[in-house]
Amino acid sequence: MSNAHLSRRISLLQASAINMIDMVGIGPFVVMSFVVEKMHEEYSFLYAWIAGAVLSFIDGMVWSELGATFPLAGGSYNFLKEGFGEKWGMPVSFLFVWQTMIQAPLVIASAAIGFAQYFNYLVPLSGLESKIVSGAVVVLIVFLLYRKIEAIGKISVMLWIGVFVIMGWIIIGAFMHGNVTMPLQHLNDNIELNSGFAAALGFACVKTVYSYLGYYNVCHLGGEIVNPEKNIPRSMFISIAVICFLYLMMNISVASVLPLHTIAGSSFVVSEYINVIAGPTAAMIATAIILWVAFASVFSATLGYSRIPYAAAKDGAFFAVFAKLHPTKNFPYISLLILGGVAFIFSLLFRLGDVITAILAMRILIQFVGQAIGLLLLHKRKGRNFFKWKMPLFPLPVLLAIAMWLFIFRSTEIHMMLIAGIIILAGIIAYFIKAYYQKEFPFKDQALMKEVENFPKNES
């Protein structure tokens, strides 16, 4: 029998780096155009980035209570299982792993597709060539992750440096160029607080929230974090605060230099921005750094998601093959290879905008709303003192998080909402088939009752 097990080797610095490179990734560089377009080319588009930060901070409290209390590999799988209890925790956590096998590769593919999009600025590519580049990124990521976790922590810090280099360049460049406060001066121009503005803000937030996703990535690596009760919450709030500041400053900087109609119509807006303030050679260098950051995002996302099927399989709730750890490097290599393979296929098939919307539509109901409800149920059963980290003003942050996530879900396209519903329905059917043959809830109790009824009665 193998003695392989996960080791707690990831420090607070490394955990924060893993979160931040997953959060930044290619997201802010490719969705800026979408956001400006959805907000009708007004400077109020900045509110969509603020709203994304507020949601991340509030939802981060939910993740902090759960992550600090259950610091295990798999994150949301454990949270849903514990939150919904012994019976309902099984089907709900199964549904999460079920949708993870689809949406996790979509997240990985979105970063790879964004990488290929910006690569076009350096080397113009045909459609087929762009697909080859995005697929190659996924393959290389899987190769780099096929090693021990302490080596991965060091790689994450190195990739994290690229995030601050490009963000710092964008922000400092705007101050040197002048007029950096102009977007803030016109922030509220032409704003009418009506249903039209709310709808536009909702559509824009779908894209900005995607760019903040990843603040919780450390929870998926809970079994590998040093001093998890403190470092899991700290790493999340550090990540959200730093990235919120960088996102706002980046958007203000770009909008202070480029006209909004130029931003809305650009496929590589940051490269064009650097070209204006520093020239074509600098723009090429900046694009290379953006590609570095996009690559780092795929790296971090793939790392975190590979632990989810592993955790479920180890718990007996998913296919047993996913529970295998590499015999010498101690990481879930089957999970990594399968998720990477599916992500490779997705990177060849889909467009970036559709992938981003699909990611949110599929995750909101089961993962974000589901585990917030699970936290409320867990509080009711266990009491507040059960938790290793306690959120202020409970339960208000949980209720706000649920309301905001439902608003974002309503703002995704109708066909994406339908796809999310179909995937959940398919998962429910798959669970009941599995439960029936393995005599699990709700068939477990029935099987026991039948055994009792058939047991020979004592006639004495």
C-alpha cells in the first residue's frame, strides 16, 4: 500500500501568490473591452470593477470560515458535504464535482485562449494557428505541474513577479503620461439610476467577476497550506485587496490615455495602450509580460482544480482512479492529466467570450450559492464557536453574497442559464444512478428497511 500523502509546504506568501496569479491571469487584459462596451462607452464602467471587488470580499468571508475550519484538499467539495449534512451533503457535493469536471477545464481553456489572443499582437496567426497555440499552453502547464508541491510554490512566486511588473508599468506609465484622474472626474457623467443602468451593470459584472475569480484557490489546496487556520483567510483577503487596487488603477490608467471607443473595439487593449505611451518596442515587451501572466493563471487554476476530483475520489464519492497520488512526487496525477486533457479539447473548440460566460453560469448555483447556504445550515447545527475563523456581522455577509451571486446569474445569457440547468439535471440523474447501485442516500435507508423486514422474526 502506498504511503503517499499531501504535505503542508505552501507558506502564506506562496498561497497569496497562487491566489493572485489565478485572479489576474489573462482576465483583466481581455475583458476590459467587453466591460466598456457593455457600459455603453461611459466611464461608469469602473463601477463594474468596484462591484466585482465588493462581491469578492463578501464572498471571501464565506470561503474564509469554511476554508479555515475544513483545510483539506478539494475546497468546495468538502464545504458542501459538511454544510448540507450526512444525507444531502452527498448529492450536493457530487453535483459540485460533476460540474467541476466541465467548468474547471473551461477556466483553464479561457486563460489559454486569452494567451493565444494576445500572442496575435506579437505574431499574427490564423484561426487554426491560434488554436494550436492555446492547446500547446495547456500541454506545457500539465508538464510543469507534474512535480512536487514545494517546487510548484516556488514557481508560483516567480510567475507572480510578472503580475506586478506589468501592472506597475501600466500604472506608472499613466502617471507619467498625465491626466490620470480624468476618468474619475467623469465617472458619473450621463448616469441614470434606472433598470437600463442596472441591466448594463449586471452584464458588465459577468466579465469583471470572472477576472476576480481565484481569490479562493488556496481553499482547494487546503491540505497543503502551512498553518491553514490563519493563512487561508489571510491569503484571500490580501489577494482581494491587492488585486482590487491593481485592477482599478489599471483601468483608470488605460482610460486616461485611450478613448473609450478604442478600448471597446480592441482585442489587445493593453498592448495598444503601451504603444501610445512608450512606443512599439515597449508594446511588444509588455505583450510578452502579459503572456507570462496569462501562462501563470493557467498554471495556478490547473493546480487548484486538480485537487477537487482527488478529494472526492479519496472520500469514496467519485471514481476511485482520481484518488491516486504519484508514488514519488505525491500529487494527484490522474486528476491533473484528465482535467488537462479536457481543457486541451475545450481550448480548441470554443471562443473566449462564450467560455467566460459559461464559467460563471455553471458555477454560481452549486458552488457559490450552494456553499453559502451550506454555511448557514452548518451554523445552525454546530453553532458559531465551531468555526476556526469567524466572519463579522454574521449572517449579513452570507445573505448579501447569495443575493449578489443570483443577480450575476440572472445577468448571464439565457442559453447559458439553460445549459447550466441541463448540466445540473444530468448530474442529479448520474448521482441517483450511482446511489442506486452503491446503495447510498436515498436508497441506503430503503435497503436497510428492506433487510429488517425480511429478517426472520423471533418466534420465542
